[in-house]
Amino acid sequence: MRPGTTLPLFAIATLTPVILLAFAALAGGMWIWAALIYITGFAYSLDALAGISIDPAHPEAEFPAANRLSITLALVHFVLLALAVWALAAGDLSGVQRLGLFMAFGLFFGQVSNSNAHELIHRGRRGLHRLGMWVFISLLFGHHTSAHPLIHHRYAASDDDPNSARLGESYYRFAARAWVGSFRAGLAAERARLARTGRGQWWRNPYVLYVGAGAGLIALVFVLAGWRGALAYIALAGYAQAQLLLSDYVQHYGLRRARLANGKLEPVGPAHSWNAPQWFTGLVMLNAPRHSDHHAHPATPYPALVIPAGAPMLPRSLPAMATLALFPRLWRRVMDPRVARQTGAGPDFLA
């Protein structure tokens, strides 16, 4: 691939649904189904037809443009969120159309907005970090801004991380444990960090902003759009959160880091995350499925992420495996043998 061609593909893949969703909210009708099909069937079909991944070529030249795309996606996110709430609360839609619109917007927020906010909170520039934080706050998931870098990246693939799924654990049990556990662990980490800096006043804790701003946004939506708008907003945020938790569930399921003689965890490596090479959903999710490299190099911008040799591979794309995870028995039938092969577990592993 020639230098400079990768980033336009990211822009095309992520901004096309923005246009479709805007028309879906404003005009309804066929645009609703076009947006939904793009994010689901079209994406899956392109992955299946191509069956390859795209590796970056001279990505260092693309990082400023990559930041600009992330900023654009974040700003567009707030517009789309307002449009979605308005259309669901006040739009003249049938029940089926309303469901289709909800799913289309929810999938965008869960797969694109979440991936983009995740990218932004890892950027070194304060403004980019704060922009990602506000995307998470708008999805009523502000605590992820703290819990993800302070807890997940430190303890990933261990029982000390609430967001690393245990072998045999269903997504539904994991989701409740991970949401509450990451909230508490992130809060404790922020309190400890404030104490170390000598600024332990409670109002300095970012959790005050996460919770307060989230509650304020719900109140604002209620004032502007009534109870139907508030319910639509909370439901959209919950749907987006569920997809973020599905990604966490899939990407570390059953993988564990060894504990060394000194009681510390071994360094995180390629073997501690599941990866997916499919090119189109990789573009849509800003290379989030290249998860091993992200954990090894958290500050690496998304165009430069690769899949290390020997890293565990999912049998299908990340969105496809997230869908499978909703069916625990099928999920275990597919993934538990792969965990066994990856970890070198004995014959009693699957008993």
C-alpha cells in the first residue's frame, strides 16, 4: 500500500455512517435501513469478501491527520446523539422504524464513538484527552476515562482487572461485574492519585465531573425533550456501554498473565489479548481489534497498530464475535477450545 492511503479509508469507513444516520434522523424511511445495513450486513460482507487486513505504510506521516479525524468524529458524535434523541422522542416513526433507528445509532455510538473516545483518552495532548472524556461522559460512562488506563491497562488479563473476562464466565455475568468493578477500582485509583499529590479534596476527583455531568445531561434532555427523550438518551447510552463491555469481554476472554515469584504480574504481551484482522470493521473501529499491540504500546496512534506475530486470533471479526458472545453456550463451544490451545491447558481444561 502506498504511503498516505490508509487514513482516507478510515475516514470513508467512519464518516459514511455519519451521513446515513443524519438522513435517517431527519428523513426517516429508507435511510434508517441504509444506516443499519451499513453498520451490520455491509460491514460483515466486506470483511468476508476481502478476508485480509491492511497494514500501515509509513504511518508516522498520518498521525496529525489521524488526530483530525478523531476530533471530527468526536464533534460529530455530539450532533448525532442530539439528532438520535430528538428523532426517537419526537419523530413520526412506526415502532419498527423507531427500533431500526435506535439500533443504527446505538451501533454507531457503541462501535465508532466508543473506539474513537478510547483513542482520544490515550493521546498525550490534554485537549484530545478531554474531548474523549466528554464523549464517554455523554454516553454516561465517564468513569471509563479513569478506569481504562489506570486499571485495565495495568491489570489486563488478570483477576485484578474487572474488565478481563474469566474462562467460562458468560457475558451477562461479566457485564454487571465489570461495570461496577471498574467504577469502584477507577474511583479508588483516582483517590489514591490525589492523595499522592497532596490534593485529596473530594471536589478535585474527576469522578465528581463524570457523575455530575452525566446527571446534568439527563436533566437537560428531560427539560428539552421530556421523559421520552430522557428514556431514549439513557437507552442509547446503555446500548453503547453494553457494546464497549462486549469488546472487553471478547478481547481478553480466558487469557491470563502469570504471576511471578515476587507477586507481580508478568509483563503484558501479545498472548494476552484476542485480535481480529478483518480490514473493514478494523477501519470502522479505528483498529481497536488490533488489541495486543494497543496494550503493548498504548500511546501508539491507531493507524500504526499492527497484529504481532503469534498473537491470539478470533475466528471472525470483533463485531461478529461480540454478537456470538450474547449466546453463552455457542460462545463457549467456539472459544473455550481456542483458549485451551492458546494457553496449552491440559485435557481436563474443557471438562
